[in-house]
Amino acid sequence: MTVIAVVETSNVIVLGFVASLCASAGTAVGSLGVMFISSLSRKLEDGLLSVAAGIMLAATFFSLLLPGLEYAGLQHGEVLAVGIVSAGLLLGAVTLFSIHQHAPHEHFQLGREGAEATELSRIWLFVIAITLHNFPEGMAVGVGFAGGELSNGLSLALGIGLQNVPEGLAVAVALLSVGYEKTQAMLFAALTGLVEPIGGLLGAVAVSSAAALMPWALAFAAGAMLFIISDEIIPETHSAGNKSLATFSLLGGFVIMMILDAVIG
Ligand SMILES: [Zn+2]
């Protein structure tokens, strides 16, 4: 009762922004771990990132695509709804693909030489990848809240916040491994999360100014996340021979998000 009243009286844009800011705190919490752990085995890193990917994967279905189909259905009928959500999803994936094509990470590799520099550029590539992918995550949270359905926004913010923890830890530990100080590594890792409230603000603003954008924005965020999971996280976590571990960790993450969605949503 009170919760519903709060949503009605408060500005959904502020709510979306604050929620995505809260979700990004997960990155900071994870990066704090670098104070206690100075290295992650490749196995543990692959497992942790796969859990994160599983949470993201389930979030695309339960918190983005299903509500997207529902909104579009109410606005345009079921047939057109599927078309809109499919188009939005592909648009999100293609957009992320072209950002990746033009992202600075290729220049990092071209501009440096030697084994040490290669390792350094590999780490920065990873940091950039995590930073980039926090954008659609933040957008998803912002859009989730802007729709006015508190439970959907809440489970999204929680799920995204949760999967930011292992991501933040992985980034901080990776930076530590290439010679950054613990506090520097922690700070940089926490900063990668701050892309999230920017995405959150943009998503919330877009949807609040035009309700028709809602299913498009939800599907777009889903497509962007699916692209990152398939193009970035799965190949990375499978590349060192930890395939089964990565697969089952991903499934574990999926189940965690599904439970979160069922309990809150
Ligand atoms: Zn993520």
C-alpha cells in the first residue's frame, strides 16, 4: 500500500536513476574484495563471471522480454507486439555490435608491443568490456522502474546489483594482477559501475517522455545484454577449458534470477 503510494508520488525518472545507482553499488562492493583476495584462480574467475552471465540471461527473459511483450501487446495487440520486441532486440544487439567494432580496445592491442603490454591490454580490454556492458544493464533498471511496475524494477535492480558483485571483484583483481595498487584497483573497478546510473537515467527519461518507447527500450536492453553474454562472457569463460564449470555456473545464476523474479515479481 505505502510502496504503491511512494511510486505514484515520486518521480519515476529519479527512481530509475537511484535504483540503477544502487545496483552499481554492487560493483563497488565486489571491488572491495580486492582488499582480502589478491588473486583469483582462472577457474574461480570463470565460475564467478558465468554466474553473473546467468543472472543477466534470466533478467533478459523475465524482466525485459516478457514485460516488453506485455506492454507492446497492450498498446498494439499480440501480433505486432512480437514484431516490435523482436525488432527492438535485434536493434540492441546490432548497436552493441557496432559499439564493439569502434570501441578503443583494438587500438590498445595495436599500439603496444611485447608480452607484458599484451597482458596489460588484455586486462584493459576486459575492463572496457565490463564498463560497456554496464550501460545496457543500467538502462534496463531505469526502464524497468519508469514503466511504473515497482516489482519488475525492483527484481531487475536486485539481480543486476547482485551480478555486479562478482564482476567488480573480477575487474579489481585483474587490475591488481597487472601492477595497480589495491586502492587504485578498487577505485577503477568501482568506477566501471558508474556507467550504470547514466544508462539508468537515459532509459528512464526516454520511457517517461514517450510511453510508446517502453517495449522498444526493454527489448533493446535485452538484445544488448544477450549480445554481451554471447559475444563476450561465454567465449571468455570457456576459453581456458572450464566449460562445464562455466555452463553450470551460468545455470546457477539463471536459477538465482528466476527465483528473485518469482519472489519479488
Ligand atoms: Zn553484467
